[in-house]
Amino acid sequence: MENLLAGKKILVMGVANQRSIAWGCAKVMAAQGAKIIYTYQNERLKKSVAKLVNDDDRLIECDVASDESITAAFATIKARFGQLDGLVHAIAYAKKEELGGSITNVSREGYALAQDISAYSLLAVAKEAEKQALLKSPASIVTLTYFGSERAIPNYNVMGVAKAALEANVRYLARDMGVNKIRVNAISAGAMKTLAVTGIKGHSDLLKESQNRTTDGKSVTLDEIGGTCAFLMSYLSTGVVGDVIYVDKGVHLI
């Protein structure tokens, strides 16, 4: 099916480079007819995104650690593009030194930082989108999570805890935003070589083990994850609310 998202305007937050899951989602949605708007955290990251998106108008600075930055970014987006049909939240961060070894090595500061950027930021952007009426009714919000939210994956540690909180946020947001026909869901993507994964100690072993556990011995692709995101942004998924959809080639089955 082509042009599944024709005429839709969708905000994608979290593209770092061409290997980002956020970029995989953006590519597939654009191929399905959507107009994609992107946010970037700072000028350094803007350079990476600008290499992929040759349209400065669709690049908006937004640091999710700052409520003021979110407010300003969303006001700019609404003024420039009007209301949107969807928002993809693909943002997470933890200190590299705390993604390895024992979780008892995690500091109070590092724990709070991972929760703030990886979990609370979804609430922050949803809250501001609601306040500014940035999203149409109906609309769709999608965030990215990982199986480490449910199982004690080696070295994932504080990020696994943050992803568990993120998934709980999805359920509560889905309940509260659903009255305005805004659906909230998460994609639990399989492990693949992204900038985020390379920050985890022993990531090569993680990627190898994940591939070995897929049903066909092949890792999930960006296009496969992006296809699910496009589905969740489309009218075909209006009955999917507050869910976590696995796109990991069956890794979670074992």
C-alpha cells in the first residue's frame, strides 16, 4: 500500500545519524507521503541531521531537558507548519560509564538523568503539545523502547529502568490523551547497531546474541521498524492504544 500517510505532517524527535531508528521511521513515513519535521538538540547535532535533510525550515532546535526549549520549539513548529498529525519520540540518554557492570554502580545523579531524558521527556513533550494544541484530533504519538525494560539485559542497567518507566508513561498518557483522540503507543525495537547501542559496554556481544535469537537468524532492519511506525501513524491502527509492539524478529519470544 502506497501513500498511507499522504497529507500528514509528523514530527520526529531524536534523529542522530543515518543509522538512527528515528531516521528509519522518518524515511518510511516520508516514502508513504508524510511531511516530516525534525528536532535536534544542539548545533553540533544539527550538522548531522542537516546532512540527511536538505531543508532548514524543517529543522527545529529542541532540548528536551529544558521545558523552555520545548515550548519555544513547539511554538515555532505550529507557526511554521500548523497542527500536526503525529509525533515520534526517539530520545534516550544515560551516562556511558553507567551502562556496564552492576546496576549498584549507578549514581543517584545518573539515575535521575536517565529518567529525565529517557522517560520524563515523553511526558514533557506530550504536555506541551497538548497545551499548544499542536496535534490534531485524531493524532498519534509513538515512542521507542527496548526489551531491557522487562528483562535484566547485561549492562543495560539504568537504561532498562528508564525504559520501564517510559512504557508506564505510554499507558497513562494513552488513557488521558485518548479523550481527545490522541493515541499513544511504543515500539520495542530489536537491538541493532545505532549510536545509542554502541554506548553500552559489550554491545557487540549484545548484538550477536540478539541476532542469534531472532526466528530467522537475521537482525531486524530500520525499514522494518519504520514500517511499524508508519502503521501506527496511519488510520489502519486507530484501534491500537497504549500498547508496546515488538519489532525484534521474535527475540522477545525466547
